[in-house]
Amino acid sequence: MANVLGNYNPEFYAQEALIQLFKALGMAGRVHRGAEQERNGAGNSKGDTINLKRPTKFTSAEHVAGSGSTTQDVVGENIAITLNNHQEVKYALTDRELAYSSEQIITDHITPAAYALADKIDLDLHALGAKVGPKAHISGTASSSFITGPRKVLRTNEVPMDAGMIHYLVDSGMEAAFLDLGIFHEAQITGQGSNQAALMNGTLGQRFGVEVFASQNADTDVAALTSTATASAATGDAVGAVNGATAVNVGTMAVNGFTLAETFEIGDTFTIAGDVTVYTLTANTTLAAGAGNITFYPALRRNAANAAVVTFNLLNAIEEAAHLRNLMFHRNAFALAFAPLPNTGDGKGAQMATVTDEVSGLSVRARMWYDGGTATNFVALDALYGTQVLDPMLGVQVKRATTVYPA
């Protein structure tokens, strides 16, 4: 059994880091966290991938006497969460620093190290927002419509509006705009005492069944689209067709029927006749004579018939100027999964401990080793995790221009 250094043993570091990591995570506490149980419940806690199944979405059809109804394809999709992100924060402590109280050590070292891990996890989750197809564009002075408009998009897309499951990630500008709104801070509207969270702590809380929270990691540098095919002022050519039948679960498709050598950009969105899914381009494409191949996310939810109409979302001037991206989403739109790291090196030149929170599934490993020549104790905190979009139709990108209040 490895020796420990009193209170300064690796399990102490791991436990305290886990507490700080849980406190610092923003978006991570608002996404699907059941994948770890799925992995362990399958009787196989090994491997780098957690596979989840998304069932087929069927539509009801009238039964016609003598012929019945059209048979629908069973096209369930496998969603893989790859545990391929191994992040680490490593630092050194002198013997003198280790003579401090445990509270000082937590404040001076564990908290910022754990926060760095949390920040990276949050950034990875925020990046998934680019794969959400549905969009809502807001303009003018901030109002309740900045919440109800995106909420309407979710409702239209038949997203379950379960209590406590809808979240709204906003940037610092939107946070400031919301805090200025009476619906957040006026007692005659929120109820006596219910406005204290906004007034005293700057906490936005829930409005219209949506939990609003601010994040400094919100995507504020998303470039405006300049695609000629989806240009504003109705100059774009947004309607074409599938060029050759394309099978379900494929993410690249040939199209034709557009005009000349037009361009599409990453972030352009489209739908296919007979499929309500909003697909998002993941690669820039230039059409030749109105034809070409497009790459998109998610993979096709339904088989696309030859000549099925493909319609891109034509942008207006407000939408083209929208550089700032916020995100409203159902908890099951995204997933975060952790895998506990092994302690095989414990006692072999290092002391190691891994701590996993049974409720949240968060898992952090701490490693400690000593350099006698310099009287330096090295500490490393690391985590292994994966992120994934479970269903891009359960979210909506909320985009605004920099000119929208506050600038």
C-alpha cells in the first residue's frame, strides 16, 4: 500500500478537486448525464465508446380500407460518445507550501486547477451548439420576446417542455440586457422577494419555464454567413433537389437543380421534403452548374428519395449580421460522459487516487510524486471524458448582431 502524506494525499486532492469541479461547471450540469450508467449497466466498463440508440420517429397515417397505409422505414440511429478527451492540469508545490493549512492549499492550488478542467469541459460542450440546426434570430431592444421567441421554435419542433429541462445559455451582453428587464427584477411582476436573486446576486433563474444562465464561454465570435446561395434580399437560390436516392444515416449527399456556381457555407441549414429535421452544413461547398455534394449534420434521419426537394433557409439582413450565438436547449440535446482513470501507477513512483461522484458521474484523478533534489511535490489533476450531440432538434441557436442591445 502506498504511503500517504498526512492530509496531503492524492485522495484528498481528488476529492477536493471534484467538489470544485462540480461547482465550476456550467453547461455540464445541464446536459444528459446518464451515459456512464449505460456503459456500466451493459456489463462492460471498458472501451473508448459509449453507444446509445435513438429510436425512429414515426408519423401516424390513415389506414385505407383494402390497402392499409404506407410502410415506414425503421431507421434507428446509433449515437457514439467517444471518451477521447483526456485533459490535465499539472503543477508543483514546495515543501514550504505543503506546510500550509489544507484550506490554503485548496484556495491557492486545487480550486484554480479544477476550474481550468471545468472551463475546458464547458468549452467543449459549447462547441456542440454549432451542430444545432434550428435557429432563432433576435433584434431590436431586449424584451421578453428574446426568451419566448426561441421557446416557440422548440415548441414548434415538438421538444418536450418538461419542467426544469429547458435551459438558455446566454453571453454577458444578453445577461446584462435581461437583468435590466422588469420581468427579472421588479417585485410587482416577480412577486415580493422573488426578485432578490436578480437584484442581489445577478442570478436570472427561470422565466416562462426556461432556466436562464450566463456563461463567459458563450460563442461570441461566430462569423456571419456570406453564402451566395442563401444571400439576403431574396437574391439567393435556396431550392434544389436530391441527386440520386440517399440512404438513412449518411452524412453526405449529392444535390442538383440549383443555379450556376453558388456557394454554401458551414452553418447553412436545410430541410428535405418529407423530413422535418433541420440539417446543418459542416463543410463549405461550391456548386458547379447548380450541382455538387453537401456534407451535413446530423446524418440523414430518413431515406432521401431521388429528386426530393431540398430547401435551404434563406437569410435576411438581420440574420446575416448575427455574429453572437446563444443557445436554448432541452437537457437531452447534448451528453457528457466521464470514464474513471486507472490507478495502476499507484505506489510505483507516484501516489494516485480517483474519485467519482455517484450522483453526477464526474470523475477526477489526482497523482502526486516527489523530487527529493529540489524538495518539490508535483501534483496533477486529470479527467477523461467525451461529449456528443444526442439530438440537434432539441435545441435552437439564438443569434443576434453586435448592434442588438447591449452592443
